[in-house]
Amino acid sequence: MSDIEIKLVRSRVEEILARYKHLIDKDFPGYRNHVYRAITYAMHFLDNEPEYEALIETIFAYHDIGLWTDHKLAYLEPSEAVALADNEKYDWGFDPQLLRNAIHWHHKITPYSGKNEAVIEACRKADWVDISKGHIRKGMSKAVIKKVEAAFPNLGFQSTLLRLTKDYEGSTLVGSIKVTRGIMKW
């Protein structure tokens, strides 16, 4: 695996997220940095192969967007729908099934196997590394994770998720149960 490559600005990500910034509102800086960290990890798992970059950037820009577009804790399908609609609207030409599956399976607990396994697994592992703040490392060193987190500080992203569970469901407990049932996959 090559050394971690950190890109501080990704024009595709900035363009996509700009369309939704008003919806994400105060949560924007934390979500943006989560997206950048996840892209960095996923690209690392894919040996920084340029052929995957635009796809990975797109997947992660949209992967949690349903939290804000649809105000739902079961946000995978809403996130998929927004990504697929924009893929068609802007004629990006990404394989719709790959885009959908990468978003749909990014919280899968066990390894993904099947069509487009390399991309979907890279996305799944990258999100687990980031959402766990590096406690789940998927083969990444602590030093690499620290380097990525220094470039893109957390800015309370996990706290945002906890707040949204309470805001959307009236209770962190009820919200956490709905999140677990709605987005965790085996």
C-alpha cells in the first residue's frame, strides 16, 4: 500500500457539497471534514489509483447527505436517491448500481463481497476508520490516522450524529436504536 496522500482541496467535493451547504448548515464543517477523511482513507485502500478518485469523491460527498436532505436516521436510501438523481442530472456517467451499493453498504459490519468489491470495501473500511475516530483501523497505522485527522480535524462530527438522533427522534436512545436498525448492515 502506498503512503497516505492528503489533498486539502477537492474541487468535485466542494462543488457537490456547495449545493447542499444550506441544508447541512451548522453541521457543514464537520461533515465536510468527515467526507475528506473518508475519501483519503478509501483512496489509500485503493492505492491512490486515479481511476477511482472522482467516483470515491462522489460517493463520500453523498454517503450521509440524507441526514440533512430528508431529516431521517435511516438515511441510506435517501442518500442513494440524491446521489443517483445528481448522477443523472449532471450526466456524470457513474454506474448507478455501483454508486448505490457503495452508499448502501458503507456501514456493513462484515466485509462486502460481490461485484465492485474493491471499491465498496474501500468505502466501507474508510467510513469505519473515520466514524470510530481510528479505534477501528482496518490495517491503518495510528500515525497515518493522526496525520489525516490533523489535516481535517473532527470538529465534533460524532457529536453531531448524536445530536441528530435526539433531534429527529426526541431521544438519543430511540434514535440510536433506529440508526442501528436503519443503517447497520451485516
